Amino acid sequence: MTTKSNFIVIGSTGRNTGKTEFACRLIEKYSKEHFVVGIKVVAINRSAGNCPRGGKGCGVCQSLEGDYEIFEEKIINPQKDTSRMLMAGAQKVFFLKVDENCLPQGLNAILEVIPENAMVVIESNSIRKVLEPGLFIVIKNLVDKTVKDSCAEVIGFANKVIEFNNMSWNFSPERVIIKDNTWIIREKATAIILAGGKSSRMGGNDKSLLPINGVPLIQHIVKQLEGHFEQILIGANDAEKYSFLNLEVIPDIEKDMGPLMGIYSCLKASQNDINFITACDIPEMNIKLINNMINLSTNNDIVMPVKGENMHEPLFAVYNKGVANIAEGIIASNGRRIIEFIGKCKVKYVEFSDKGWYQNLNLKDDYISYIQKSEGRSCNKNMT
């Protein structure tokens, strides 16, 4: 599997989903600042002997010579998808016609003609079988419920499934952005970083300010979340301490009531229904997991990662703003425990494998171990 974070792949469940228009909107937006390459891929099943769309087709697929063919589009013809990409502003546009059994060879060949620093927009389902892009978006036609085979094979890898009703998408291309030469999605959601703890197990050091790669831990977390969310809030009672972040700091509505009060206070202040809440002592943000939880948040109050039977992480989870009312009721009854709150919510649990990314920096030794592993050098062990 080839990984290319500067590639976005746009697939579809069938015809008439506005897939090319979606691609062109991205090209039009970003070709002014980046070198953008557009690619249309058609994977051919020679044993079927006909057009992937069914019927006799136009004869293009049957004319494939060899394992693959690459054509550069240079002609303006509004009836052709590749021409539309060119008209939208792509500096280069290619058409890859490839035997579906030779997708790796076709991908390697197309990579050789693309500049290394290009931002690449691909129309295809099948290419996802051999390419892991920065983003894979699938557009689903709400009128035509059928799903073509090429999409059925890969739709489970989609970062976002967009619905199309023959008039518009339920997700704007404007929400696809470029960050550090990587395609990402800006969710209509709020990220909340809870930093109201007392760091009592960190030997008196404020863990939110521990240095990570030359910046405070909380800033390290913010940098990872920036661009992915419409809003980022800091849950803390000392606004001045975090003024360097230039973010809104939300104090607890009532002091010294624990993390449930922090969750409640920030949900009340959030501008969005969907909210990702994390503690300030988890240094690595697994964006893929976060996006997956957001995608699963429809019809659920909370989406929470779980590992095995005992490891639940309520402070790395997605919350619907509406559960603030449940938290309010528990707090009014002098309740403080998050587990009591979760017991009254509809929770979707998501199995996850940490694969080395997940770590809580609760103790001094946790921090030292993380720094030694992530930076390859020792940190200051003489913390006061």
C-alpha cells in the first residue's frame, strides 16, 4: 500500500453524484496557491468485456493496450471530466486507464509523472485498494441506492461519506482544506481541551505546560487539532495562564466540581452540536480515530474509544452538545462522577488499538518515557 498524504481520492457509489464537480471545486480553490494535479482513473475488468458503467460503452475500455495507459489531457472539452479539471485550474491533468489486476503498476507509473510537491485530486474508487491518501471521500446518491462493486470494495476506508440528492451535497467542498501539504477535513465541530486538573501526580508540575518539542504540551495538542475543527476551546479556570494560545478559555460554572463540571461548562459554551473532548495529558491526537468517532456520532450521545473490557477513555471522546442537559441534572443532584453521567447517555463504543500512539502523561515517569521515545533524547529529570 502506497501512502500519499498530498493525495485526495474522491469515489462514488454510482453515477450522478456530482463527483467531478466536487473535484473541480477543490481544484479551483487551491490551484491559485498550490501546484494541483487532477487524475481520473478507470480500472478495467477485462474478463467482463464491457464498460464499467454497463452496456457496450464508448469502446475506450476495450481499447486498453498492455496493463495500463496514461494520457495527459490538453484539450478543452466541457463534456469530458478530465477537461473540466483542466478548466478548473489544474496545472496538469492525467487519465489513467488500467487493468484492475495491475493497479499497483498503474499507480507507480502515474507517480513518476507527478511533481513530488503537487497536491493531487483523483477521481476513482479502485485506486484506494493500492493507495492510502490523505483523504478518501465517497459520494453517495440518495436517489439511487445501488452501490457499484468498485465502491463496495473500498467504502469502508472512507474518511467521509457524503450524501448527494441530485441538487447538492450535505457536505461542502469548502470543508476540505490543506494543512502542511496534507488534505484534511474541517469538521463542523468543536474541539475541547480540558486543562482544569491539579496535576497532583506530576510532582507539582503543571502537566499542561510540560515542554514537548519546544512548546507546552497543551500547545502541542492544539497544533495537531488546528484546521480540523471550526472551534477550539480550553476548559480551565485560569484564563491568563493560557492566553498565549489565543483561544477562548471556558471556566467551570462552579469551581472544584471535577471533570464533569468541565465537560458541562464547555459543552454549554460550544458553538456546535458535535464536540471532541480530550484531556490535556494525552500528547498524541489520533486524527483518524477522532474523525471516525465524529462520523459515528449521528444518533448517539457519546462516541467513546474502548480497548478490551476495562479501558474506556471518556476524556478522548465525542459528545453531543445536548448531553449537557443530562450533566446538569446530575450536577444539580450533587453528582460528580463521569461514569454516572455516561450511564444515562446513549453511548457508542469504538474498539481501538493504540499501536504505540496512546499515552496518558499522569506521572513524572510517563512524561520522561514519552520524551525519550518521541524526541530521542532525555528530558530534564530534575523537575520540581
